Amino acid sequence: MKSYMGIDVGSVSTNIVLLDDKGDLIEKLYVRTNGQPINAVQKGLKKIEEKIKANGWDVEIAGVGTTGSGRKLAAVIVGADVVKNEITAHAVAAMNAVPEVQTVIEIGGQDSKIIIIRNRVVADFAMNTVCAAGTGSFLDQQAARLSLTIEKFSRMALNAQTPVRIAGRCSVFAESDMIHKQQMGHNLPDIIAGLCDALVRNHLNNVGKGKEILSPIVFQGGVAANEGMREAFRKALDAEIIIPENFEVMGAIGAALLAREKMLQNKDIKTAFKGFSTINCDLKVRGFECSECPNLCEVVEIYENLQILARWGDRCGKWTEGIQEQKNVNFN
């Protein structure tokens, strides 16, 4: 069975999916990145390999796509055929799930984005990578502060009678305002619902500012699991909010679909996938600042068994184009 792998390496989670030859989902996997993307990718590959063996699947990986903030790193580790940014990957996955989609709202662990699609083409987009307000990590923190599971936290917003007004422009102000409302005696459902409303306002007024948000609207990313945020978007936009079945791994699905498309169009090309043996490779990353011009580029390089595999981050190409084998590199 030919299959296509998609890997989405983010700051909070690393998602891996397998699609069959028709583009249907075979397997999906969520792994916490924990600040160690190499370990997360290797751990994810190991789990996928174990799943394949446990089910007795005869799988041939015919193509691999990577996306997310760690897409270049993941591409070097596994051997990717396609490396795409998150906007492209999420748009492709959304159009695959809802062909007529016109607006995609995606909120992950550390960032959020909005994608405007017209006639199945990305017409506009915006990302927020500066403020954590409204992202998954912020919601996790607030749930933990209230001694609630994130599942109970998200459901509790639906029980609100009179949501309170929370300042949602900044995560620091939002948390301070929540504490103030608690001290005033407001109940938790009203506070949590007010927080969801504030975070949705923040998203629409900043990331969505100046954008024409038309239905169908698809909400994806890990935060789409939060029932309070779903309801807050529905109220703010006065429209149906569509949650795809595999909303939490849409970036990885988009990367896999793009890899599938490329390999089907070029049937004579063999995949660059290195195989599951990558799990056991000794991979290390280090960076340095190039001081040879005013750009002061921060160059990242990755090594396998002390031999350089790739570099990126330089604007002029001096380092990426000048890769040579290096031995006896000291990582201590």
C-alpha cells in the first residue's frame, strides 16, 4: 500500500499523519515537542513504525511533506519531498475537507492565523506570532491555574449565564483581569466564557483586521477542541463554524497531500524519504551568528554522526551553498 507522510513540527506539538493513495487518513499521531524537535520527530517516527508493524500493514512511504516552524529541520531529518509553510499546508487541508471553504481560522499552541480563500486560491492571510493571548498554551495555563482539566475548562464556558468583560488584548492583562473578576465574586463559567469572548475579539480585531470573513468558515488547530472558543467565534461572526474531523492535525494533512500531489505528478521520481532507520541516527543542531556583514544572520546547522547535513538562516547563501563535510565537531 502506497502512503504519504505529513509532518508538522510546531513549538508545542509535532503531528505526523499517514494518508493512503487516495488521500484518506490512515493514521495520525500527536507528540509534545517539549523544545526538542529532533527528539519529537524521531519519537513520532518510532510510534508510526510500531503502529504499522502491530497492524501488519504492508506500507510503502511514497512521499513525505513537512510544514510548521520546524519544517526545514524535519525535512533534513527524514528526507522530505515537499517543504511548505503553514499557510499553504492549512489551506490545502481545509479545501480538501471543505471544498467550498472561504475562511480558515487556525489557532495552535503558540500562534494563530487567518487564511482568506477565494475560488480555491489563497487570496490573503495574516499571522500572529507575537502575543500568546488566545493560543493553546495560554488556555492551558489558565486551566491549570484554576485547577481544571482543559476539557472541563472548555466545557464550563457553555454554562455561563452572564459572561463578564475580560481585557483580551494581552495575555498578561487577560490573566490579571480574570483574577480581579474572581476576587469580585463572579462565578467561573461566566469568567471563562468572558475570557473566550475576549480572545476571539482579540483574534478578529488583530489577526482578522481588514479581512472579509465569509462563510463557510473552518476552524482548525488544537484550540478548535475548546467548546468555549467555538461558541465565542460563532457568536462573534454570527455564522456556522465548521470543525473538520481531524482539526488538530490539519497542517500535517496538508503537507502529506502536497507530497502526494507532487509524487503523483512526477511518477518517475523516487521519494527522498530516508526510512525509519532515522529513528536511531545521532543528530545534533547548533547555531552561530555570522559577523561578516551587517545582516548578522543567525545560521543553523544540523549534523548526523558529526557530519554536516544542512545549514539555513543566511540571507546571502554563503553558508548554505558552501556545505562541506566536517569531522570531529565538538558539541560540548
